[in-house]
Amino acid sequence: MSARKANYKSFEALGVQVLGVSANTTFSQQTFAESLKLPYPLLSDFPDRKAIRAYGILNERTMTAIRTFFLIDRQGVIRKKWVIDNPTTTVVYSDILLPDIRAIVGKP
């Protein structure tokens, strides 16, 4: 099992639904998802970028989303926000996210 799928299963086990949102077209996202065999859906905020603007993560210079992770509870409340300062770095995001998520959802 790939690390990406194993990490996704860790999120699933905590009851966390993973979604990716970007300012890319659906065609671009589909190609990206297939190339990486992503186990979660990608949502397109193209061309208006309404969601990205609403969450305050639009890079006005590039008109792309700033790499950010949100933990939103069932009531729609943002419980935690992680902004990735250097999205080009090779980071295992689950190593950053899972400890906080476990604490918030109350599962060790």
C-alpha cells in the first residue's frame, strides 16, 4: 500500500473526510488525481475561486490557492488551520496533521 493510501486510511479511521480543492480545471485535477492515484476527491474552484477567496487563501499574484489544510467539524466550524509555508518541500503532511486531529477528535 502506498504511503498516500495508508495516510488516507489513518484519516478515515478518525472519521475525517479528505477533500482537495484547487483553482485548477476539473480536467487538470482528474489528470493529477489519476497520475498520483489519489484515494480522495478533488473539487475545482475554477474559474471564480469563490471558496478559495471565502477561506482567505487566494494568492492574488498567481491566482492559485495557498496550500492550506482545514479541519472542519460536522457543524461547519473550522477547528484547526494549517498553512504550508513551502509547498515545494517534500513533507509527509499526515505527520503534521494527525497528532492535532487526534487531539481534536479525542482519539489517541
